[in-house]
Amino acid sequence: MMTIQWRPEVNALTTPQSYRPLHVPRAIFGYDELAARIAAKNPVYNEGLGKGYMLAMREEIKAMLAEGNQLTLEGLLTVHISLAGRLDAPDAPLPPLDESLQVKIYPSKRLVDEVRQAAHMERLPITEKAPVISSAEDTVLKLAEVLNPAGLLHLTGADLLFDPEAGSGECVIEGTRSGRAVQTRFGTITNSEVMLMPDIPSQPDPWNNEYRVSISTRYSEHGSLRTSTYRRPLRTPLTVAGFGHPHLQVGILTDNATAPYVLVTGGNLTGNSARVRIQAVLNAQDGQLRLNLMDIKEDGSAGNAITVADNGTFTLPGFAGSALTSLEVTVNNYAKLLTMVRNEYGGRVMDILDVRTGN
């Protein structure tokens, strides 16, 4: 059973000292995560279309408000315009909109009541200040939890500030099987974000493309070193070279194992190369694992999903506009693949595949 976590925090405004309850979010979700959860529970919904619908909904809400309307979504929320400011006379002009116009969002009483009814609270001990990494995204591909050697890694969170030159902290990328690299090529380092060009340590086998990123910092000259590790592994793109070779075997969708859980063994490619994503999703309702191909863009096209229930060879259809019209994969260790998707990735894992005919 999932719980709402909270911990006591000192209330600096009271004398004598008192404490207030502070909610501790397990994660910060956005359009991508919400679309993935809906698609995982409702296989008929396409994840990309779900996100596209939500983005379109945002634009329509903006337009409704700009037209002077109020929006009420029954059982969810109310959004309306509010005006603030002082007028010295009835005919005085409205203050500038960036000062006076506010957008107010209120949850419905029904939503609040239902959350309260479903909630189970978990008390955490009082903790010292520590860095928190809440998101990791490659800014070139604009994909979350991708570690791109040709990109920039953007980390966001809280209390992340450190000075690598002064030795007050460090950012580390570490392979889940082996390899550790202290990062040195930074752009921005602030409390809320860190931007870096990643130095990625090598691992023993090419299918070991799973990494952890962490930040360690001291908040005072003699303070203890405190570390935050991002909650999910990051994955580097994989190269599928020699596509079309009769003995093609390239490991994908694996963690730190010494043998790959899944192999690319064939398929059809129009042209010399293609870059796609392959997705493994565990359906929360029926417990089935599904594989499919997707565009490199988060809200792009997707191929039909194929259900995988055991070891075997499966052909995944391509999607509109892709030079890769099909991909043949062989699942060698279904049990460990299922465990990885469920336990390490919360029900969804992706690999970027650079497919090409040459070496």
C-alpha cells in the first residue's frame, strides 16, 4: 500500500519552539508520467496521444480564461480569473496586468474528500537538510531519464548547490554494473538545477547501459557530506550495427546483468539507418508485459504493442514515418525482464536504438 509521507519540521515563527507537519513528495510527476500511468492501466489509450490531449487541454483552458470565462471540472477543480490592486477612484485605470491579474486554481471539495478517504499516512523521522534530485532530462533529445553522451544532462531539484572547485561537493555518474566518473564539465549549478556535459564511464558489456546519478554537497565548511541519488536509473542510447546480418544479436532492455534479457535479432530497415525507441510496459491491471516501438520524440508516433508472456522471438511493427518497418527481438530471460520493469522502473522502461546497416 502506497502512503503519503510526512515528517515534523521546526516552525521558526513560534516561541516556544513548535513543529509543523511537512508533506514529503515521493516524486514530481508531469505530463509524461500521467500519460504513462493512464496508458498502463488502459491499454486502449496511446501514451503519446494522451500527452497530446493534455497539452491541447492546457491551451484551451488558457484560451477560455483569456476570453473571460471560468472553468469548473466537476469533481476535480475550478479555475478562474482574480483581480488585485488598489483603485484610488471608481474611474481609475486598472493596474498593469502583470500586477493585477491572477489565475486561481481550487480543488473541488469532492476531490479533497476522496483523497482524504483514500489516504494512508506515514510518519518519517526528522531529517537534516540534504540535496534532492527530482528530475533528470537530456536537453538535446528532450527526453527524461536519458543519458546522452552527445547531449546535456539537466538535473532539477532542491538544495543542489555545490562548488566543485572548492571541494564542497560533487556530481557522480556511476554504472550499475561498474564504472564511476566524477563530473567536471558544468554549465549551471544552483540550488534548483545543475546542467552538465556528462562524462559516462564504460561498463563491461554494451547492453549494460544503465547508470545512476548523484549529487553530494556540504552546507557549511565543516559540515558532513550529504548525498542524493536520483530515484530511477538513466539509460544511454544503444547502437544496433550490422542490421540485416543473418547472425545479428545485440543486447537491449537489460540492467547490470552479465547476459542480456532481450536481443535484437532482425527486422526490416528502409535505408541505411534509423533512430527509434523500444518500450517495455507492464500493465497494472492484467499484469502483462508489452513491447512496442516509438518515435524518438516523446509525443511522436508509436507502433502497435506486442504482448510478451514468456521467452521467445517477437516481431514488433514499426510506426508511421519510420525507416524501421519492423524489429525482431528475442526475449531470453522473461522473468528477470519483468522484475526489472516492475521493481527498478515503476512499470515502464525505454531504450533508444540507433539502427544502422554498417558497423
